Amino acid sequence: MKVELVGFSSQTRNGIQLQVGQVARIDFTLQVGNVAETVNVTGGAPVLDTETTSVGTVIENRRIVELPLNGRNYLQLASLIPGVTTIGPASSQGQQRMGGARNSFALNVAGQRVHFNHYSLDGMENTDPNFNTYLFLPSIDALQEFKVESGVFGAEYGRAISQINVSTKAGTNQYHGVAFEFLRNSYFDARNFFARVNPPFRRNQFGGTFAGPVIVPRLFNGKDKLFFMFNYEGLRERRALTQTNTLPDARYRSGNFGFLNKAIRDPLNPGQVFPNAIIPESRIIPTSRKVLNDFFPLPNQTGTGALGIAGNYLNDEGRRTTGDQYTLRADLTAVKNQTYFFRFSETKEPQYIPSAITNQGNDVQILGQQGVIGHTMVIGANKVNEFKFGMNYFNSRNIQQRAFKRNVVSELGLQGVSQDPLFWGIPVFQISGFASVGECNDCPFVNWNTTFQFTDNFSWTRGKHSIKVGGEYRRVRYNQIGAVVPRGRFSWNGQYSGEPMADMLLGVMSATEGQVGAPIANFRNTYVAGYIQDTWKMTPKLTMNWGLRWEYESPYYDKHDAIVNVDFRWDNSIEPTFVRAGTGDINQGNPAFPAPPTWRLVRDGRFGRGAGKPDRNDFGPRLGIAYQLNSKTVVRAGGGVYYVRDIGNAVFDIVRNIPFTIRQAETANTITPNLTWNRLFTQVGAPSFLLINQYGERTSYVTQWQASVQRELTRNMSLELTYMGSAGIKLRRLASYNLPQPRPGNPNDNRAFPKFNGAFQNMYAAAHSNYNSLQARLQHKFAHGITLLGSYAYSKSIDNGSGVRTTDGDPLTPMDPDRSLWRDRGLSAFDFRHRLTTSFLYELPFGKGRMFDISNPAANAIFGGWQLGGILTFQSGFPFSPFCGPGNIQNGAGGWCAPDTIAGSKGNNGPKTVAQYFDTAAYVDRLGQNAAAITDFRFGTAGRNTLIGPGIASLDASINKAFKWMDGRQQIDLRGEFFNLPNHPVFAQPGSTLRTATYGVITGTRLDSRQIQVALRYTF
């Protein structure tokens, strides 16, 4: 950068590095003299941020490429940022409905939901509308850097509270290239803590990057004009997963339950028990026997726990993953004051995902494509305009493996569930206390989504003001066909006999679910936004940032008006009315499942064509100040309002209603068995599971505030301390309507509207959250052979709902939604109290050009060029809830069932062992009552997420040896990477359901045991 003025010597500043999303202040001091005289100054980007109040961290290229990354997913490095974790609970519903690595990756930033992240790549949309996951994950060798904005950021960004901005590399005037191969083999890995043997594992990641000027001999020389970058990466992985589960052994299957030392009641003869707790062979239903023989494998390892069955089944079936991706980028600088760039990226990711039981997994097919064109124009000395157009296409197919191959539903003679060949496969069987068996209950799900986006940003520096204004237009085509429990899901909780497995053998179910018809969405919506942002240099030391963003996202509408919402009132003052989108004929298009005659179905336009009411009041102000106390210290404070867009998958629910499909979910009569293999549902042709997107809800938003102080410790190192807080308001979550309150008798008779024979699942905006944290960040930019990034967070996140599609272990619907959400207020599912993480790269000071110079080529080849790297993590555990044991404990409400807490006891005061992690005696289903004969039907006293799971301690390390020649222009790196180097078991959550074999028992790990990866990398 060069600055000159008549009458003064000009000054040139070299080596300035601007990182993605950075606003840097570069001071120049001109001396009186001849303008022909030039003073050259060398210096990189300052370590202090004196111009903005944003709290964000840039992960630069060297860290991305050289730190140990398991799977080469650069987003793992987001965990280096204060208040961020990437190993929190994932969304199992997202995994079932979308599949692939996207939904198994959980990124929680500053106490926010896993679905509140917004991903952009080269400034363009990189977020899929289905589950707000990343769309395209570039190879790390194609990246320049990325930044996670975790605090108060400018009005330029919207749609979410956390921004992950990524930039790809551009070509230069010199040809540069990379070729690499990363290898993993189970031969070098440690055995999982719960595995009998080390299951086979093979992974190859390979590819390369080539970049430089575009030159066509004798025709075109692109130096200083036109550059390109091409990257390819392939993945071939065959990995046997270690999944430990609990299945009924031969004793349970025989019908002889004498080993349990409890009475087995006879459901068909009230008041009587089976002699000696033995069910006669003649009473065991043939369908039950066939299900057990065909789909329930016998245990294959020794179990633990009081009955010796916890974790008695190990599935080490292989997960087959293949990936091929490429990126092509071109940059044109030949036009005066203008630059252009183009990028196209594509990824293909076929995968087989094993389930808990061998040979019951599902197949995933992913195709993602993204293209972007950008134009930047410099207008005069103080104006810049940047325009971009981008397009994304994402096709995701998650399908059970027996689709079109085996109709198990027909083999079992089941009625009331789908017979469509697309849905063929094994139903889901849930016996309380044991692992679920069957192909995924949310398969198949197929998406084909397209996003078009235009953005324009205009920057103008005028006096003390740096003003930026801009806007965005986005058009989404969100298409999905999905099926939930199309083959049926059948449950046994022991409410009749006193033992779930006995109920199963007798063929009397506690709950049934199923679907007929194929829900299909052809959703469309539009997003528009505009903003203004001003950085006002009020004094040499004081800078104020203010901005305002307005954004509007139209509610999704369906191209064929297949949306059917429900008009209802929480106070039951009106009978629920089904409202088809638009106006005119209710049965336009000849839907297959007309409403029963006594049900109200209208198409009178009361809800328009959309899935919700338009909200055009989304104004998000942001305000902050930065004050430079001295040359080495700056304090910052600010706050803002950020609107968050939740997942599109929840909106999909309202194309799953009559007259297009029938979804049934029925709870059995608790007195007399009424759901059996021969009668799965008591009503035919009428849904008993109905879905609502509550009309009229406002857009969810988060207010966030912070104060920080940053101190320059050395020229290359800084320390930053930050207080950050936030409050989430009008957050979406699911709740149930038309629920029976806990009381004796048949639950259906206790509903406000018994005619529906079930509950309405409603997405509404009643949840809220609070987050407070103290964060620290120590950062040393690469200098003197070392770079360091360390962070610490002491935080607490509280909410009454951690997502719409909840994370694993968190209740899907609240305990008592008809009254309030106070019973569900507790720690967020992703809350952690402490987190300390440190990453480093250290060049050993031996070798040519280093502190201890080695001039001898042979000695340098041996002792020079070594580098160590590592990521060290310590974190508190995540919370979880205790749940009632099997049986009809609550008899109503439909939400999760909490046990009672024994007065004076603390569940977290347990022995912290694998066999018993928490104090299991701290909870009982209902105080003062026999679990088999509870008569006091009510809500329990235990709170949501009151137990804390195992903490996390992990060290990933790397060692790298570089061989250079041709004056360093070519280099070969030999690298070894060690994940979980100490081989310390990082345990998963223990079982938390009372009176089951896994209650209090840990049966799995959150992270793998030690794994070793070797790599060869060539650069020129």
C-alpha cells in the first residue's frame, strides 16, 4: 500500500495481510520532503482490532493445512475459538432424514443451537435449507482461510447468530501445486474401550491443487491478468464402526421370566398372573416369534449391569464412504480498476451407514454443486462496489437398503402402513430397555434443492466515516419427498404384563405408528435484505460502529398447494379445522385421503398459500464502540439484534396431513389391550398424528451483547478477555396439542377432542434461551517458528427447548405444553461449563535458515525441517435427563416422562464409573408407589438436563518432516498424525431410563481411541 501527498515523502507499506472479514487500521506518517522519496515499511496485519466490536477468530491457511485434522474437515478447527464446541450432541433426526457427514457434525457457537449457523463460501450462500448444514465442504488445500464470527458483528451479515465465512485460494503469477495422500489403517489404531477386537478400518484421502497464470503458448499470456486454481480430493473409506447395544437374550425369548423374580400379569385375564412367570408357548404370538427370529440377533458378547445384559451386542459392521470433489476458480484482473472471479465446485458422496443392528443400515447419495461469479470495481480513490451471483444445487437421498427389494410389511401381514415399493423394508420395533430394531424410521427422505442468490455491497470512505451499504436477494426451491414410519413403528413398555418383553411375546402393544401415502413438498420462498453499516472514527482513539439490517423471508408456499395447516386454539375454544393452502376446491388434484365426514377441512384462504404469516418487521440494529486506551490496549463493547432462520425440515411437516397422506400414532388403552398385530390402529382411514405450523408466529431472534479488552503482549501476540451474553426470543420448538392430562383411565377419553384419537404436533415460537460466558483468547501469529491459539470459556446456557429437531438425548416435546414450558426450563442440551483448548505449530530450531543453522546437506536432511503440532482439549460434560422406566407411569400428556427425585439426594454424586456413572438411587418412578402398580398419575419432580455426563480430555498431535530443494521452491512433507494420542477413553452419556439394563451404565465412547494417520505431501 502506498500513500503520497504533494510536499511530503511518500510511504509504502509492504507485507500487509488482510484476513477474511477483517477491518484493519494501518497508520501512515508522512515526512516533509520530495514526493519522489519513498520510505518502505514492512509489517503484517496488526494484532489489535481497534476498528470493530466484532468478536471473531480467523483460522489462517497454515493452521488449516498443518494442524492434525481427523478426516481433513477444517470446521473442526472452529473448536479452537472461545465458547465453541464441535463434539456436542448431534441431531439424530437430521442424520436419519438427510444422512451423510453433515448431520453427524455438530457445531455449537456461543451457547446457540446447532442449527443457528450460517455458512458462506467466497461470500455466497453455502447453507442447505433442509437442516441448515453446510452444503459444500472444500478440500483444505483449496482454502485460503476461514473466520467464525461468534459475537457482535456488522449488519452485512444476517440469517443466523453465528457466521462461518470461508474463502478459497486464487491463482498467482507463479505456478504452484500440491499433491497429497493421507492413509489410515486400523492396524495402527488402538482398540475401542468397549470392543472385543479392533474392527477393520481403511481410509485413503488423496488429491491435489494446481494454480497459476493462464498461458496459451503463442496465443495468450495471462500473467498479471488471468489466473486459475484447480483442486481435486478423493476419499475411499471402509470403516467398521463400534456400536454397543442391548438386545434380549435367549432367556427373554423363551417366555420364561422366572429369572427376573417378579410376577408376569396376564393381560387377557385381569388380576391373574402366569404361574412361575412362564408364558405358555400357545400364548406366544407367531408374528412376535417371527419378528424376533428374523430381525433380532442374539447377543454376541458378555453384558454388564445387574442382569448381565447391558451392552451385550456389538455391531462392528463397516461404513462404506466414497467421496469425489473438485473446485475450479478463475480470477481476471485485466480490466482497469475491475476484477472478476468465477468458481465452480462439485461433490459426490455415496455412503452406507450402519444402524444399531447388523444389515439394517441405509444408503446415502449426495450430489452438491455450487457456482459463483463476482465482480469488483474500484470507483475513484474511496469507493468500491462488489457484486456477486451464485447458484447452489443439492441432492440428498437417504434410503433404506431393502427399498424395491423386500416387502417385510406384507410378509408380516400388517395393515394400515405403506405398501409402496419405495418404502419397503423392516419396520421399527421398540421394546423398552432394549435397542430399537429395524431400518430407519425416517427413511426414505429425498431432497433436491436449488438456491439462487444476488448480492451487492458498496463501500465508501468519506472523511471519518467508512460506510458500507448493500443488499441481498435469494430464491429457494426446496423439494422433498419424505416418509416417517412408513413401515410402522411399534412399541412395548410392559404396561399390561409388567415386563416389556412379555408384552411383545403376547403381541399387545403400548403404542403404534404408521403412514400411508407419500408426503411431497415443492416449496418456494424468497429472501431479501438490505443494510447500512458505518464505522465512524470519532477521535483518533474512539471508533463507533453502528448498523441496521432489514431482512424479510417469505413463508414457504407449495407449488401445488399441498400445505394443510390447522386452525386451533390452546384454550380449546374452537374445534381444530384443517386449512388447505389457497382457495377453491378442497380436493383439487384428487388427493388420495379425503377427510372423514365429521372433520372440518376448508380451503377458504384464511392462511393464504404460505406455511406461516409474513413478518416484515425484522429490523436488526447493531451498535458498538472501540476505544484504544494506548498503543497496546483496546476495549470494545457492543450489542445487536440478530434474526435466525430455523430449519426448513420442520415446515415440511404440514404436507404430511390429510387429504394427501395419513399418519397415525396411537397410544393403547391402558386398561384393556386394544393394539395388536392384527389391529395396529383402532380407526381406519383417519389420521391420529396431525401436524401444525402455528400460524401467526413472529421471526425468531437473538439479542447479543458483549464487552472485551484486548492487549498486545508482543508484536505478534495478543490476549483478549470477553464477557458475552445473549437471549433467544420466540425460538421455535415442537409441542403437542390435544393431549390428555395425567389421570386414570383410557388416555384418549381425557383429550379435549377425543374424535382425533391422537395428538397434534405443533411447531411454535414459545421457547427462549439465556447464555452468559467469560471467554479468553491468547493468539500468537506465526513468528520465530511458532504459532499458538489458545482459548478458554466459562459459560452457562439455559433454555426450555434446544431445537426443533432436537439433539440426541433431549426430549422432542415438552412434558406439559398445554400449561407452560416452565417444567422444561433447564440446561441446554449443548451446555458445557468449562472448555479449554490450545493449538500450536512449532518448528524445531534446527536446520538450514533456522536458529541452529545446519549447513551440511546430509545432516540437514536428517535433523532439519522438523515441526510439531497439536490440539489439546479439556471440556466439562454435557447435560442429560433422567427418564421414567418402562410401563404406564404418567398415563397422559404425551411428552417426556420425568421420575421423582428423592429429597436430599443429588444424582450427580455418583461413583462416576462405567458400570454406574451417577447416583441411580436418587430417582424413583413415583415416590411411595410400586412401579408395577402406580395409581398417582402426575408429572414427576426431576428436572430436564439435571445430570452431567462425562467430561472430555483429548490430545491430537502431529509431527512433520520437510525436505526442501531448489532453494525451497519444492518440498516434500512426511507427516504423522495421532488422534487421541494418550488413548484416554472419552465416554459417551450413560443410560438414563429407570429400571432398564443400561440405567446408569456407559456403553459407548464419544471419541475414538487412539488413531494414527500418515501422509505424504508434495508442494512446488
